[in-house]
Amino acid sequence: GSDVPAWVEQKGGTLHFTTVTRADAGNYTCLASNSLQGEIRAVVQLTVAVYVVFKLKPENTTVYQGHTAVLHCQATGDPPPFIQWKKKDKFLEADKSR
């Protein structure tokens, strides 16, 4: 069988993950058996989501009128985040021509 990682404790019918990692994601099978009725099993899927965090956080920017300003924003997560910009609580439309 597969070795249980140090952060996973198997006690009775419980599999306890103290610090879940993406490597822990996957299918797990619970087996229950006795000498009279044989064996039953149930397969469960563990999905590990990754918090959304800024990879590149927008910074306050000052620019002279008539000059160009560029605001950068990048975020990572699993599932990957969708990034949008708002001004005064209204979403900015994406420029389809670029």
C-alpha cells in the first residue's frame, strides 16, 4: 500500500488531514469488511482549492494629465481567478479592439 504522509492521520474510520496540500487531492476509497458479509467500499473525491492571492497587487499611481497610466493586477488560485476592474462600484467594460 501507499505510505500515509506525516500530516495525515488514519484512526478508525477517519482520515484526518492536518495541513492539506494539492498533492493530497484525488480519489480515496473507504473499505469496510468482516468475515461474514465480505467487503463494501465507497470512493470519495478530495478536491483541494487554492486561495486566491495577488501575484502582482495594484499600486497607487500618480500621473500627469495627458500622460499614460498603466495599472497592473495579477492573481493566482485554483480554480484560476477571473480579474475585473471597477470604478465607483461599476465594472469597467473590456476593450474588445485590443
